[in-house]
Amino acid sequence: MTSAVASVQRLALLGIGRRPDGKALTASIGIAERKADGIKRPQDLSYLADQRMYMAKRAGRNRYQADGPSNLWLSPKNQQG
């Protein structure tokens, strides 16, 4: 597991906050890493992260996308209203 994915998983356990109405904030995140993905140019890194973000969005709410299947972003206890 890459350090970026591990960081997102730690954040998922804590949640990312609440909206003014008290509902959990949601996020779709694309993860790309220079070394793990073998990327040389910064613009390619941004492009890959952007593509993965859209993959996460298509997979549903509260997801992150790294190099494998899309994963749930927030744990069920953090999603409760």
C-alpha cells in the first residue's frame, strides 16, 4: 500500500467534517503518486490524479481511486447524519 492511500485511509477513519446542516461532508479523491505510478512529469501526475478522481465519482459518493478498484472513502459510522 502506498503512503498516499494509507493517509486517505487514516483520514477516512476520522472523517472530514460536517456540513452546516450536520450531515457528513463527502469527497471523491483521485490518488496518483510519482514513484508508485512511474510518472516523470508533474503535469502527468496531475492528469492521472484528475482521471482517477472522475473514476471515483463515477463509482459513487465518498470514494477514492488509486491504482486498484475504487474504495469507499468514509466509514459508515462517519456517514451517519
